[in-house]
Amino acid sequence: MSFVKLMAMMLPSCIFFIWGGALIWENHRQKRDMRDCIIPVTATIVDVGRVKRRNGYKYFYRLRYEWEGERITTDFSAITSYGEANEETVIHIDPMHPQKIRVDCGEGSAFGHLVLGIGMIATGVIWMIAGLFWN
């Protein structure tokens, strides 16, 4: 098999490895946020932006909340609506780093990233093996 054909077969395998690794990293990040961001705080939604996507909307929020007498403003994005401007919502913060927040998106999201990441890496392995032994 020529080098060019070998690289053409290996490129999709590498893409699956990178994609799967990114999904597993996202799972790890979500689990860490669930562990660290434990203090519920009521935040006011200061600003909301919405961008149309192929299968719905992506929302961009600016929140303001108080922690130990300090007023903190932070931004986050989500595919789920958490309210409109001037409404209140509950977030969870990390008491050691109060700028770090978590909004409830369910534990199924983290598990879904893990399963999908493992599936992507397995697909990359299968693609690589098929590419090496395909004449």
C-alpha cells in the first residue's frame, strides 16, 4: 500500500481519536464541575442572546449574583433556555472559585459524552485496523 493511500485511510481514524478524546474530556470536565460547584445561588439573568442553529437555538447568558458580599458577573452558553432578562435562576458555584458556575443540565449529559467518546475511539481503532490490512 502506498504512503498516500495509507495516510488517506489513517486520517479518518485520527479524526475519530481526537473527537472521542474531546468527548471524554468534556465528560471529565462535567464530572469535576458537579463535584466542585455545590453551593446553590440565585442569580439574575442580565442579558440573553439567542442564535438560530440547524436543530434549535443556542442561548448566551450574562448572570449577576452575590457571593460573600461581592457582586459577580459571569457568562455562559447553553442549548436550553434558562429564562429571560431580569428573571432569576438557580446556579451552583464553587466556593473556592466563585466565578466558576454550573447550571443543571442533568447527569445524563456527562454519561452521554462518555459513551459517545468511547464509541468514537472504538470506531477509530476499527478504521485504523481496516486501513492497515485492506489491500
